[in-house]
Amino acid sequence: MLMRMPMFADVIFPQKLPPLTYRVNDDAPENLSGRIVQAGLGRRVTSGVVVAVYKHHKDMERAHREMPDESRLKAIETAGGYFWSPAGMKLVQWLADYYLVPAGLALKSCFFEDAVAKAGVLRKTRKPLPAAAEPEMLLLGGDELASIQRVLDTVRGNAYRTYLYHAPVALGTHAFIQELLRNSVSTMTGILLIVPEFHFLERYAPLLRMLVPERSVVLHSKMTPNQRIRAVHRIRSGEADIVLGTRSAVLAPLPKTSIIIVDDEHNSAYKAEEGLHYHGRDVAVMRGYLEKSCVVLASSCPSVESAYNVQIGKYHPLDHQKTKRGTERRPEIRIVPPPPRKGHTQKQLAHEVVRTVRGYLKTHERVLFLINRKGYSLLQCRDCGELIRCNTCSNALVFHKSANRLDCRLCMAKSELPEQCPSCAGVSLHPVGAGTERIRDEIAEVLGQDAVIMEKNGGDSGENILFAELAPLVVGTEYAVRSGTQHGYAAAIVLSIDATLSQPDFRAHERTFQDVVQVLHCVKPGGTLFIQTRNSREPLIRCIGRLDYNGFLSHELQQRRLLHYPPFSRLLRLSVHYANDERITKQLDTFLGEQRKDTSQILGPLELPSGLKGFRRCWQILIKTSDRKTSGDLARSVQKMFERERRVRVVADADPYRM
């Protein structure tokens, strides 16, 4: 009888660990790769997934794996069924490689721990979803119906293709996707619908409850652990093959997808800022490619990257025409200058804005004032001109008049209001700029009516979403637009567009255009959207005034090509968090000096306070290259340099969204 050659297997666990090598016993099942196994990790036995099998030593050499000491290897104890399809496991490996994280973290993000949770958690039997009332139908034009047929034909052909649907109005994406669902749920399996934020779920949940309550499941971050485990078990068993969810649902372990739909594909909420820094839209496209399924990206203001991919033929456009609902008169856009400064006093509301709002109040209409800063204002010393800054990170502090304190938005430090300027000891401190509190005070002064503040984590005096939905005058940050509350404002006033445009971020113009379009959707047909700006001749402001997306896109691509920013380059941000160790600073500085000789463009480092617990400082480095491999190799070199340093953490962010 022939002796069986020793076999080895690489196993990944849902932790921040790379693949670990184990011995494979003779009684192990065939086709071990992709199976859920039990193996010793430290002092306990843990569930993991086999990602590679080596039948002899030469296989390990070809895979560039170091030959392990067989006498010290633990053995896989038991092997069960497969966690995911081969394409799904390829997606896990791609996530680890592209986003520069250990494979275990990628596995953890794909609901592995919920998939292997003990069945005892599932005591409660799931009842069918109650039938829902018929959602409002929005009539589509012939072009859109033809586009839906194109998508359905692609799905039936089991071919990969990514489509971009650029809707003319916000309801256009809603209507288009609803009609696509109506035409697909009865004949297709494996439908994945991703929305950017929780409140978007109500766009489609009633329709799925009405059409396929037994086959559909919802995944989002507000679910309890038991609810999430039940949902994942239903998905893996095939009981639920239609998944509606927020960003993380794109990683749901559906055995196979036939179509992946991403609503509001431009939304920044698709970019994860913690853990695995993935972008939900990009993962959806890669998943579609690996599973040979159709991907539909929908937006009323597509991202520059997606629009460019249409231009170069990587994505395919879907034709549209205005829906019958969309033929109603859209809000008028008015570009107005802010009021002139009088001495040390700077009013924030233009005379034309005040006059128009007074008219709306007489007819009991609602008005929204938008400014992207909480609190009252910044503080400046009139004697030396310095802003009052944070002692920890030197960021300008925000004065909160209601609490009589200063807050730092960068390191979250709080401090008392100083009696004198820390720089020159002057006592003449005055407000500069405006936040929600200052706008509220000015509204009360010029309109004689109180406004409600609507911002994330609530405003002061117990103001909340409920009050904001009832109040005639609302002052809010972008949260007031994105919160999913009832809108229907007669007018909206964007007060801080100049500050947004001046941010040191190559995406500032794109985000500004998208934000304006989003605000436009809050205003009733026939209403007014005011844009207060001192830069009315700026090309972007002119495009906004005409709502000219193509003009904006052409100018934006021209600027990015000139400066070599995405989509004409790859960006990768490295954040090196450390605990005030000068040795780490010198080591990193020396390494970056050597790398600058290469073709990579390295911007920085920029020193910031660390936002991670246990770390004090952070160096941020931006790597700009023409290919992903170059930036990835450089990032891995930095990760390897500090892998044995306990007081250093390197965080890589591929395709960072916010600079």
C-alpha cells in the first residue's frame, strides 16, 4: 500500500491575520479548498476557511510559500461544507490584495462569523413578511423601458456587463430600479440591491415585501446580532436569494448573483472609513465580473470615475428620458452674492433670500438653510489676526455659543472660552464665519421667527428630527439633506458653497455639484434653490446654475488629467499611527526619501493627531501612481517595516475618498 504524501493547507480565520499553514490528515475530504474547517489557533479551536491546498513541497515553492517545520504544524481537526462559491472566495482574496489588509479581515467582513454561528441562536422561527400595500408607480418613458430590456437580456445571457443609468431627476433612479425589480424578481435568482444609507431601504422594501416576501431579506448595520445571523443563514441556504441592504450587503455570501444593482452610486457612504476600507460600488463591479453577472449603477449625478468609464467603453450607458412625474417644473436655481461686510459685522443672509423667505412664510411654506459647520463660528483675535486653535492639533476651534465652549472637529478636544488670545494676550476676540447657531440667531433677528437646528447627534435644546419635520424654518448641515426625513421645502439656501470649494481636496468640485443636486431634490417643483457665493464666474458655479452635468464633467476631467488625479492615476493613502517616538519618525523619513527617487509621486508626509486609541501622532502619506502594483508594493514595504513594532499601526486606504 502506497504511503500518502504529506499535504498542507492554508487557512484564514476572521481575524487580522494572514493565511496560516496546517497539516491535512489522511481522512480529510477531497476538494478541501473553500471548506469551513476547525483548527487550533492559539489555545482554542476556531472556525476558518481553507484558501489553498499543497499536495507536496513543490506546490508550496511554486506558490512562494516558505516551507514550514512539519513537526510544529498543527493539523486541521474537522472539515465541513463550503463557505462560499469559488467566485466568492476569489472576491475575499481580491479584497485582501486590493485593500492591503490581512485575508482574515476580508473574511470577517463577508459575514463569516454569522455564517458559522451555532444553530442554537436560531431558535425563533421566522414568520413570512406581511403583505405590503402597492407602492406608488412612477411611469417611465420608452427609452427607460428599452434600457430595462437591455439589462434583462444581459442577465439571461449569463454575461458580465456594467451599466450606468444617469437619471435626470432623483425619482428617476427610484422608478427605474423599481420597474427593473418588477420585471426580474419572478424569473431571476440571486438579486443584490445595494443602497448607500439606511433610510434608502424604504424605497424598495415595500415593493419586495409585496412581490417576494419569502425570498427577500434585508441586511443593515442596525440589525441585532440574532437578526443578522438569521438573515445570513437564510442567504447561504438559498431560502432568501434577493438581498436588499446598505454598503456591507455587497459582501453577503449569496451562492450566485445574476444582477447587482447599486443605487445612488456616487454617494460617499459607500466608502468604508474603518476596518476594511472598501468602496461598495467598486466591490459590486468586481463581484459582478467574478460571478459573470450584470451590474447596474444608478445615479442622478454619477461619480466622475463611473462617467469616465462610460467614455472609455468600460461601462455601458443606459438611455433615459424624463419620467412623466419628472416633467413637472423643477426648482429654479438662483446664484446670489452674500451681503457686503459692514465694519466688523458680517451678515450671512442675502437681501434677496430674506425677501423671498418672508413671502414663503406668509403662505405657510417651509424653508431649509444649509451650512456645513456646527456651532456658532470660529474665533479670531482682532489684535494679531490669529484664529483660536486647538492646543493638541492646531486645528481652528469652533465656538459653541449655547454651551459657551470651543470644540475641535479634528481631535474632538473641548475647551473653555479663553478670556484672551493665546498668541498675543489680546482681549478682542470676535466671530469669523458662521455655523448653524449663528444662522439661527440671524434668522430670528431678520425674520422674527425661531428656526430649528437639524444636525447629526442633534442640535441643542432637545431639537430633533421630529421638530425639524414640523418647523417652517430649518437650519441644518448636510445631515438635514441625507437624513431621509420628509422634505418638500419651498426653498433651500446653500450658504457655505465657497468654503466647500476651497477645501484642499481634488474631489471638492465633484462633491459640491453632487451636494447641490441632492439639495435640489429636497425642494418642491416650482420652488427655489439659492446658491450664495462670491465666485459667480467660477466655471463650476455656472454649471450649477444651468444644472449642466456634462459641462461640469468635461471641465473636471480636463483638470484631473492635467494634475494626474483619478481617474487618470491611482491614489493610496498610508496613515502611520505612533506614540510620539522620534525613532519611528526618522525611520519613515529615511524610507520615503529613498522611495522618492522612484517613479511614484509621494505627497507628504503630513503630521496629524492620531484618532486611534493608544496612539498620539499620525503621519499621512499620499501615493500617486499610474498603476496599482507600484503603490501596493510601496505600502506593503511600510507595513512590513513596522510589523514588529507594537506601538505603531499602519493603515492603508486604497482609493481614499476624503483627503
